[in-house]
Amino acid sequence: MLKELLKQVKEMGGAFIAPPLTQTEALENNAQGYQIPEDYIQWLKTADGLYWGGLEFFGSKTRQKGAYCITDLLTQNDLYQALSGNKDAIIVGKTDEENFIYNIPKDRYEIRAEFSDEKIKSFPTFQKMISYILNEQIELLENYVAFNEDEEEIPLEN
């Protein structure tokens, strides 16, 4: 299901999907004490990072392609924990308004508001969270395109 969603994202355009991680040992050995969830490591074996329309899921290393940049998971977690003081969460992605985290004590993924840290939605697995987020983004973009295609030009009066 996730590979089909990524194919749809790629077809819609504007996405930077990093190639799959081939050796997880490097990430696991350099995890710097972070508990990287196994299902997130499985995601990295599908796509080692994603940037699409302001939506970012971190990869095992920082990657840049043209104007797109996917930052690495460990650097983002150093920054997140320094700013939030939250040692019970692993940040796996973000937008300008939301953080996507793995809540270690609850063993759940959460979408949290960037500034208030309020929980918006919770998921039992990474696949359920990313599927929800990508489907929301796809629907938003499809509606935006449909809206602009249906729009008639209205002449402005002088």
C-alpha cells in the first residue's frame, strides 16, 4: 500500500523521494542513544527520506537534490530534543505547522502542533500515520488543481 502511495506522489510531481536505505547497520550503529522504531527503519528501506510540498520525513543522512533538502533523522532529533526537552519522543518528520513523532512510552506515532506541542492525531504504526498524511496531501493537491481548473476568469471592472 505504501509503495502505491509513493508512486502516486511521484506521479503528481514535485516530490523528492530518496532511494531506499540498503544498510541499516550504519543508522543503527550511529543512533546516538535514540530508540529508532523498527517500523521507521522499514520505511527507510522503502524511501530513505521524503520531501514533498513542505512535507518532510527524515532519512538516514542529509540529502540534497536541486532546491530540495531532506535532513537526517539524528540531527533533527538532536535539535528537537534541545529545543523541546522531550526525551520521550523521536521526531521522524515535519511540516511548517506540525511535527510527526514517535512517542516512546506510548509506543504510538503522533501528529503534534509545532508550537503548542498539542497532540492532533495518534496512530499505532508508522505506516498508518504516513498513509494518512500522504492521502491528506494528495486530496489537498487534487482539490486545489480541480478548483483552479474549474475557475472561470472574471473580468475586473475599472
